[in-house]
Amino acid sequence: MYMPKPKFKMPKWLIAIVAIAVVLVLVYLLDPSFFGTNSPTANALSDRQAQSNLNTLLTAVEAEYPSSQSYSGVNAAGFAATLPQITVVSGSTSSTGEADISMAVDPQWVALAAQGNTGHCFYAVSVGGQASNLPTGVPDSPGTYFAVNDQSDCTAKALPTTGWQANTFPGS
């Protein structure tokens, strides 16, 4: 049987370019950081991981309070063995990522801060007793409070003056 030749033959160079483009799109979808960028999904996951790490550390910190009715014995080094996935730095040191948490301690309160990839800084404060020297804007009744903002200086000593919410992160 006679088969006529196709009138248009796709050039090999065009087939190669299309194949390379398909491969590059697949690589980007599987690993956005391959091209040095962050996808919105990766950024959202980083923010959630920052919140999760703050909650994990906050739970460990709050476990120290009941026995002495003070946070005085809480320090960064005390969590290195029990929470190896989290690096705790001093309250005046900026958090540089979701697993790097800035911690400021006072006898009646403790403040934590962690930076997500989106630039959001997440804060958690636990107020134990009658805290009289809390930073401006932080609720002074006993409880746990959370805040989020876009400060470039994401430290536990530079707490936001507004936006505090009890028991959960704002917008969660």
C-alpha cells in the first residue's frame, strides 16, 4: 500500500527545544529551589514550620514554669539535647529561619520569635504570673499570646506593639 510522504516534517532542533522546555518545567515543579527561587507553597510551608517550631519550644518552656513559678531557669542551652531540630539564640539575636528561634526570658514571661521564608516574623509570648515589665503592647494577664508581622529585625526583644492574639496565631 502506498503511503504519501508527510508535507511537513518537524525539524529536529525544534523537537529538542520542546523536549528541553518540558524537562525544565518538570524540574521546576518538583524542586523550585533548583532555579534559586521559592515557590508560594514552599514559603507557606516555611511559615507553618516556623509556627510549629515556636509551639514546640513554647510547650517545653512552659513545662519549666509550674515547679518554680518562674522562668528564671530557662535558657537556650537547656533545649539543645531535647529539641535538636531547633536552634535557640539570645533574644537580641535575629532569627534567620524557621528552625532558628530567638528567645528572651524574664522571671514572669518568655518571648520567642521565628522568621519564615515569606518575611513574616512569628512571635509567641507566655506570661506566667503578674508580669509588670512586659514590652509595650503585650497583654499582661497570665496566658499564651501570638503575633505576626513583617519586621526585618525578628528578635524576641523587639516585639510588636499590636496584633496579639490569645492561644493561636492571628490568621490561623
